[in-house]
Amino acid sequence: MLCPGGGFDLEVTQEVVEFLLREGFDPYLGARPLCRTVESHLQDAVVRDLFATGVGRDGSTGSGR
């Protein structure tokens, strides 16, 4: 889970939502792979950026594009 209780909000575009749904859906498994897709494409990138820039330490809002 991304920053549980950490006071960090992440806003993503509709494009990001559609990409995650498209990549995270499997006809056989349904949406079960979605969690791994979010982790690999979104959470990992956000965490890398937070460590690299220090942004978000004060509860600031991030933006996904």
C-alpha cells in the first residue's frame, strides 16, 4: 500500500487509470493482477521519485501523468 496513513494524496489522470485497468485485467483471472500492475507501474515509480526528490515529506500532493 502506498503511504498508508502517511497523509499523501496521489492524483492520476484518466489516462493512467485506463492504462492500469488495461494492463491489470486478465480475461481468466479478472482484475486480480491489478494490484501487481499498480505496484510495478505506479507505486514503484512514485517511491523512486519520492526518494530521489524528497517530495511528499510534508504531506504534499503528487500528480501522475
